Amino acid sequence: MTQNASKNRSWPWTVEPDREWIAALVAKHSVTQYRLPISATMRAAIEPALVRLRDEHRSGHSLILDAGCGTGASTVSLAQCYCDAFVVGVDRSAVRLRKSPPLPPNTLLVRARLEEFWLMVHQSDIVFDRTLLLYPNPYPKRCHIGRRWYGHPILPTILATARLIELRTNLEWYAADWAFALEQCGWQWQCRLLPNSDVLSPFERKYVEHGYQRWIVIAYQ
């Protein structure tokens, strides 16, 4: 479903109170600054990546962020698909990152919390040409809506550090909520089902093998 189509119909996946809640959260976060103390340990982990990103950008390479990259398998797939780009994968789990496949030279994996990473990227005036959010934790309980990326105070920073954002999810309602939230921020978007052939990692392939539908939302300003 495209953005234009959404204006001619109601959202079938999100109940009206949730839409109002999402709109209120987005409006609140758009006029407040997210302040999160960044530890010295986290700064030490992120700063080398920022140096590399600046260098790659000066060399004329486009920048791609795989946010919540898990084992880095999707990061490697992206690096192979976009050979002229520099791809950085970020995940907070050392256990997952230790399982990464061999990395091509245009790839870097960083162990960090995404909130701190996005804040430091923003402070460094770095903007990714493409940010990917692949199957983020949906926090399905309604009381946890503020933990979902579209309800989180980090959302304005996510948008400020990306020219285009690609979200993938197996949850239709999450795709709809994400698109609705970004529309409140003035972003355009397109949403469609992914074909079974479009897979970036073994984790994503499991959804295909188990017969799940997968949704992709491409958003841009």
C-alpha cells in the first residue's frame, strides 16, 4: 500500500486510540531534546566508527546503517549488494556479533546501544544515505508503545541521521504504525509485501520458511 492509498482509507491494523497515542508521542518528541548520558565505555566503542564513517564519506562512498544487525549477516549482504557503499552494522549483543561471518572490506560492525550510537552520529553531523531497521523488537504490549522506535524519544534523531529508511517486519500492524508515525513527521513512504526471494539474512529466511508474510516500508523526505 502506498502513502496516497492510505489517505483514502482508514488504518485497518491500528485502533483509533493507538493512532492518537502515536501522534501525541511523535508530536511531543519532535519538540523536545532527547538527553541520554553516554558512558565513557560507549564513547570509546563508537568514536572509531565515527572516524571511519567520516573518512569513507570524504572518499565519496555512500553510507548505510544496519541498525540492530544481530550477527552481521544482513550487514554483509548489504555490503555485497552495495559494493560502492560503506556499511556499518550496530548491535548491543557481543554474543551475536561474535557469530558474524567474514566481513568484506566495506563493512564495519560496532557493539553499541543504538540510542547512543544515533546520538553521537547526530552530534557528528553524519547522515546515512540509507538506514535499515530489520525486524525490530515490536514490544507488543500496548503499555510498551514508548519503547517501539516510532514511539521512542530517539525518533527525531533517527530521522535526522537518515535520508532514506527501510523497515522490514513480519507484523502488518507494526509496519502501519511506523508509516503513520513517519507521516506525522512529514516523511513520504511506500509499503508493500516482500517477495520470498528478497532475503538478507538466515534470520529473515526463517520467516519465509515458516510461511510468514513480510512487510517493507520505504520512507524518505
